Amino acid sequence: MRTFELPASVGATTADRVLGRQLVRTWEDDGIFQVAATAEQARITGEAIAESRRFFARSLPEKTKFVSDLTYSGYIASGEEMTAGEADFSEIFTVCPDIPLTDPRVTGGWPCHGPVPWPDEDYRTAMTAHLREVGDIGEKLLQLVALGLGVEIDRLTRLTREGWHHMRVLRFPARSATTERGIGAHTDYGLLVIAAQDDVGGLFVRPPVPGELRNRNWLPEESTAGMYQDDEPWHYVEPEPGVFTVFPGDILQFLTGGRLLSTPHKVRLATRERYTLAYFHEPSFGTTVRPLAGGAEAIHYGTHFTNMFTRCYPDRVTTRRIEREGRLAVLDRIRNPSL
């Protein structure tokens, strides 16, 4: 797998344009690349993984206290998440934007908005530090990818101002005699995925295959869940110290008209437990995304995010409150302020 070092800042220099084209070409060929972490980024990531181990070592009754009915932030028990109708065996703590109860979006009933139910201050500190580092990487990558695609340097980062950046902190148990399934084959619904994994390993990705159909996961009738689960090729992502793995999500496939495909991936359980920090660098909640080449088709990101989470967690207290209070109607007003 190719590993790239990012510059301290990105401009429109010849070197930046060359690097941008290399990133795009690598995604077209492999569906994934790695970014070298600085020493400080590696330290901060290590602290976030250590805090994850500490949190997930708590008892199940303790962990289930950290759930919100306002936001999809918080604890997700093993087996609660499904892929293609089959339970996944990861435990998750999701960190969405931490929005106080006094914020007008929360008091106004916006779906998915609210405070993160942090287990303690040490956990909050470690996760927000990691989020800052990978957020900086995300902005640089989007600038470089824009140059590599031949559009204005800020064409993609315009979408991510006040982005709905979030992260899934995952613990995978050791495999058992009955299952080695961690997470089934899927693509991620957002713009850009930046993941850090520990030394255990278990991630597999499916590279672009010439002529192969790739569903448009943002459409209800074209889910990618379970797609090509047992069909070769799948490439094992060897865990390496001091790197982040980076691949496109559904929004980047939509933006580029399929030139950059959202990368299918899955996780198999290993002989010991495994930890991953999966960060999603996203458009802002209220942004409407349109293809770079133009056209009438559009995705309202906040609606897309809400639809993906309500589909994934139909029985979660957050989903039930959204449905009970008619919060999906608020999305209509966000999309059409004149209503």
C-alpha cells in the first residue's frame, strides 16, 4: 500500500498538484492509501486508543448509561448494529459534533443534534485531541484531491466548513469458535474516511474492479450493505505503526460521478481484541452537495446522515424520538428555509 507524507500546508504549487494527482490515481487503482503520521499525531492517536481500552473495559451496565436520545453519539453494544440483516460484533462509541442543549439547533428540534454523553473528562480530552489532528489531515487531503481532480483548491473544503465531522471508536472482540465476523461488507456514507488501527489487524478492502457495478449507497434501492461479501478480490490492510488509512466514501463517489468509488470494506475478528478509530470528514449538516460536473441531482447532507443512521439503528432511542416528535419534518425546513 502506498504511503504519502503531507506538506505542512497546501497551496497551488506544482508539487501539490503532482501529489494531488498521485492521491487520485492511487484511489483509482487501489481504493485506499496511507498517510504518514507525525510524531505528535502518533502520540495523540496512541492516547485515544489507550482511553478507548479503558472505556470498553467497563461493565456493560456502565457503558449503556452513555446513550442519548438527541444525538447518535454514545455507546453501541455488540450486535446492535446490523449489516445486510446480520449482526456485527463490534462495540462502538460514536462521537458526533458536541452541541450544547442551549444551541438553537437543539432547542429547534434538529434531528441528530445534542451533547455527546461523554463517560468522563479524560475520554473527552483524548478524543477531541484526536479529532483535531485528523480534521487537519482531512482538510489538507481535500485540497490536494481537488487539485488532483483539476478543480479549484477550495472546491471540496467549501463543503466542509463547520463540517459534521464524526468518529466511530470501535472495539472488536477476539474471534470465537462460532464467528469471525466483525463488520460485514459495506461502504461508508460520508465524504472521506481516515482510520487509525492498532497492531492487531482485521480490515479488508475491495479495490476498484474494471466493469464492476458499484451501487449508489445514497439511494434507498441501491444499498451496498453485504455487497461482494464473499467475492474476490479483497485485500488485507496490514497494520503499520504511525500511519492513517484513507479512502473515499459515498459522497465523494457522488461528487466525482463515479470516478472515485466509495471503497467497500469489512472486518474479520482476530485472535485477540482489536481497536480502531474511524474518523469521517464531512460536509456541514445543512449543505446541499452537487456533482462537480454539474447537473440537477443533489444530496442534502443532513438528510442523508439522518437517513443512514435511522436505517442502521431503527430501534435506538434516538431514532424513536426522531420519529415520535416528527423531527424529519425539521429537515424540510432546513432544506427550504422559506417553509
